[in-house]
Amino acid sequence: MNLVFLGPPGSGKGTQAKVICKELGILHLSTGDLLREGVKNGTDLGTQAKKYMEAGELVPDKLIVDLIEEKLASGALNNGYILDGFPRTVPQAEALRDMLAKNKSQIDKAILLDVSNDEVIKRLSGRFFCPNCSSGYNYPAQMPKQEGICDNDGVELQRRPDDEEDVVKNRLEVYIMQTSPIIDFYRQASLLFEVPAEGALKEITNALLKVIKED
Ligand code: AMP
């Protein structure tokens, strides 16, 4: 099962992809997570990506497409996956289609997590993560047992720097201008499925699984 999760920042792509990949035994590939890891470890890619990420801009297509090409060549994607945060532009979606075709593979479904603008802003302002184990929390829907502390390892929770209000505004604009055209790209390829993604986490997971498992 080769899936793409689409939706604005804060639509729950990462949270849902983690749960669903565990359930289906497939790989969760988040380009945002890979880039943040690169920034943390000071890799070449991380160093090049940092300034774009801090401004809420997209990292140039070539860097991201090379990263995905590397993953494909390594065989890491051979047993099914959810792509979360990639593709993010029409050229990235085209490059993905062409790279997969070379390997006689393809995307099975692109699933759009449908969330209103107001809900996205609310979620991003309540989003926290553990810098040690990467567990995610969202106030008030997903609170840790002790406020500000990770349930898994007791480490103090942080906010992503690009979740601050001024950067969020730009990320949403970038989503509308550069990323939302890929919704039509997948619609035209008859691969697009839409799932309402507001409400209880578990209900959204079930709705996504239903769409994923449907013929
Ligand atoms: P995310 O965690 O998916 O919200 O991504 C965080 C940031 O990483 C984005 O705001 C971009 O700066 C960068 N990024 C992640 N994925 C991509 C992509 N496919 N294309 C370009 N930039 C990306």
C-alpha cells in the first residue's frame, strides 16, 4: 500500500500516519522529520534547508526530490508507505510519479485530510513535542499526564519554532499557493480521496483506515 497524505500544516497528517503505519506495518516517511533531523545533526541537507524552514518557506524541490530518490534506491520504501509532507508542489508530485514508474510502482491513493483554517490555527498554537523521543501532543485534545512533560521519558516538551504565529501565517499561504494545486493533480489521476479530519483522533483514524482498505 503506497499512500500520500495531503492537507495543510496541522491537519494531523503526521499524527495519523504514525498510528496507521503501525497498524498496517508500513513505513511512515515524513520529509519534515527528516529535514529537522538533518538540521539537528548539522548534515549538508539540514544546513541547506534550515533557512527555508525557519521562514516557513518550502525547501527547493531538487533537494527534496534527491532525498526521496535516495530512499527509493535504498529499498526502504519497498514494503509500503505513507508519505507525509511530500509531495508539496506539482513538480514534486510529477517527479514522484516518474521515479515510481521507473521502478514499476505507483501511488495507490492520495488522501486529503480536510480541516478548516480556524481549526488548523488552533491546533498549531497548541502543538508540543518531545525533543528526545519525538512524541507529539496537542493542547487541549492530547494533553500529557503532567503539563509540559513527556509521558514516555519525562523530558520537557517544546514547540516547533515554525509553529510560532508569524511563521504559521506564511506556512498556510505557502500551502494555498504552492501545495494545494497537487490536490487537483491527484484528482485528475483519479487517486484523490477526502476524509473529514476534525473531531476525535480515533474516529479520524477509523475513517482513514476505511478509505485505505476500500477497493
Ligand atoms: P512539516 O513538518 O511537514 O510541516 O515540514 C516542515 C518544513 O520542512 C516545511 O515548512 C518546509 O520548510 C520543509 N519541508 C518539508 N517537506 C517539504 C517538501 N516536500 N518540500 C519542500 N519543503 C519541505
